[in-house]
Amino acid sequence: MRNVLNALRVLEEVATRQPVGVGELARVLDIPKSSVQRALVTLNTAGWIRPAAGEVTRWVMTTKALAVGGRASGDLGLRDAAMPVMEDLRRRTEETIHLTVPEDDKVVLIERLETTKPVRISMALGHALPLHASANGKAVLANSAPGLVKRLLAGELPSYTDTTITDPDVLLADLAEARDRGFAVNHGEWRSDVGSIAAAVLTAPETPIASLSVNIPMSRLTDEAVAVYGTAVADAAHALSARLAPG
């Protein structure tokens, strides 16, 4: 049973941190490298992960997790409804668009449309992002019931970059601002080179089922871009919420 639990924990961390090596996984999970290595071999054999190109000691997810997750959760219907809205948002911004869904204390990327610009953000489908350190996650948190935020703040907020918000009071203020203006902003808080602006897709008050985001290199995340893309992504999220509304 312990080996199975270790393998599942390793799989979750690979999804969050990919590409990632044995040493980092062992440190994060606080388990021996030998145990991590056994789990990686098992997951690789089963087709859940693979070595990163050119880096045999670092690992990334395969599409198997996405395929299984889509069948289990019914996210395919959400993606179908979202695609026209995402296409319109990409035309409006000319940037990469992501659709994520909340899952436990993360948001998971289930669809993306890439920009044609040469400098772009690239992320694999099925990738998991932390709630407190991503625009998609913060958009979800800002529109969730207080209990979810309280539970998240009860533990330590991991730091990923120099700009990750780890102070609970600062995060609460950031979420309040996101709620008031209708979108959240990530200033390189998960990856130092990645910025994004996101808005929650709601089926009812305090019930976010997804989030849409505009994702750009930090070099393009100007105040003007935040204002323009924030309005665009908030409009898109409202449009998708309306498409998903019952009746």
C-alpha cells in the first residue's frame, strides 16, 4: 500500500513541477530517493510519465492522465462549450488562452489555444497549477466559498518564485481585489517568466467550475496589457458562464 501511495504522490508532483528530477521530488515529498526512483519507474512503465526530451533524469506527464481525467470528469463537454469563447478571446488578445478546472487544491489545464507570436507560453495539457500562485487559481479562490480559502490558508503557502504570495493577509487582499475587478493577475508567481490574467467561470455564486486565462511572457505583462486583457478575459468568462447556465 505504501508503494502505491508513494507512486500517486510522485505522479501529482510531476504534474505540478514538470519537468522534474528525482532529487527535487525527494526533497518536496520528504521520501528517500530510492523510493521516488521506484515510483518513477513504475509510472513510466504504466505510461503515465516519460523522460523529458534530452534529459533522461527529468520527467514530464504523458497525455494518459488527461485522457483518463476527461472521461472521468466530463470535462469534454466543458471544453466543447468553451472553444468558441476561447477562439474569440484569442482573436481579441492575440495571446495564448488556457482553460482550467479546479481539482482539490489545484487547477488543471484541460484546453489551450496558442498565440502565433514567436515568444509564447507553452504548457502541457493535464498540468496542475497551485491555487495561490497562478491567475487561474486565484480567480477560482476569489470566487469560492470562504471555507476553501480558510482551509488553504490553514497550511503553509509554498513559494515558487520571488514574487509568490505566501503571506495570508497579502493573499486575502489580492483575492479581494480580483473579486472586485472581475479578474486575477499572476505576476510571475509560479514561474518567474510567465504572467497571466484570469477570470472564473461560474454556474452559481461561489461556485467556480473553471477559469479562463490570457497567458503571456512577463516582458509583455504591462499595466496596459493587464487592463485590456483583464476586461477581455472577464467578458469571455461571463460568456462561457452564460453558455453553461441551465435552461
